[in-house]
Amino acid sequence: MAHARHHRLTFDDYLQIEEDSGTKHEFMQGQVFAMSGGTPAHARITMNVGGLLRDALSGKPRGVFSPDLRVRVLATGLGTYADLTVICGPIELDPADKKGHTALNPRVLVEVLSPSTEDYDRGDKLGSYKQIPSLAEVVLVSHDRREVEIVRRESDGSWSRHIARDGESAKLVSLGCELPVADVYADPLPPP
């Protein structure tokens, strides 16, 4: 019995698919995967965290970017859209993306977890993120409990985990700011 061959796409192929479709996709190991939209609660939490970061970093040479900014991990080839991206200083754009929509140098990436993506976000995607030389911290925001986890690169290159729960604040050492957990989950939407 013959096995079907899977066509491996290049990063250029991926960029063309994105341009042609007008839809966000993730690119990993030569494969392209459509990204689905989030729930209203996911969108609210993302905006809460984005507002907290924007306010904390106001006037500093750091930018908070929405999920419209593509991030690429050169070491693994991952092309994706984090829920939020923080870049310190000038944006280093991927020369392979002629339109200039792909950043290579995030300092902090934020992922608001969902039931369908949590294992991937905590596993392969986090592993890929850790290969970004400029990355100092990844913020994982829980979808099913009031909890914010910071995965931090230590000075020796190892990675540590720090969990903040309701009534506490998640400390972003690389940005010199904190995310109060109560504020991350502020103004919850009523159930349908």
C-alpha cells in the first residue's frame, strides 16, 4: 500500500496563502493551519491584558501589539500570531516577508489559553517561542481559572515558571511591571 506524500510548504508559500485568503494561519514545519477566532471571554481578557501593558509601558521605548502582528521563530520556522506581543526598541522585521508584517524580536509574548489550544500553547508552541533570542517572558493566561503564569528566561538561560492567582500580581521582570490578576479578569461577560 502506498502512502500519500504530504507537500511541505515554504515560508513564501505561507505568506502567499495568507495574502490570498485574508485569513490568519499558523505556519509550522512546512504545514499551514487556519487559526480560529476566540470567544468573547478570550477577547475581553486579551484586551484587559493589552490595556494593562499599554498603561504600564506608556512613555517607554516599548510597544504592545495586537494579534495582528505576525511573529516568526527563525530557529524552528514557526510563523504565528500571539494574542499580544511586546517589543522593546526598534522592530526587527523578517527580511523574508517583503510586506514587513512579521517581527523577529519580541521581548514578551502573551497567550490567552483556550480548551482547544492549551496543550499546544504550553507544549510545542512554547518550546518554539523559547528559541527566540530576544524573548524574556511568555505570559500564559488561564481560561478556566483566575491564574496568570509567567514563563521566564533566567540569566543562566534556563526557564522558570511563576504563577499568580486571584489577589496577586504577575510580575514581568523584563518590562518592570506587574499584571494584577483581578484586573486581567475584570469586567467578565455574563453567561449567555
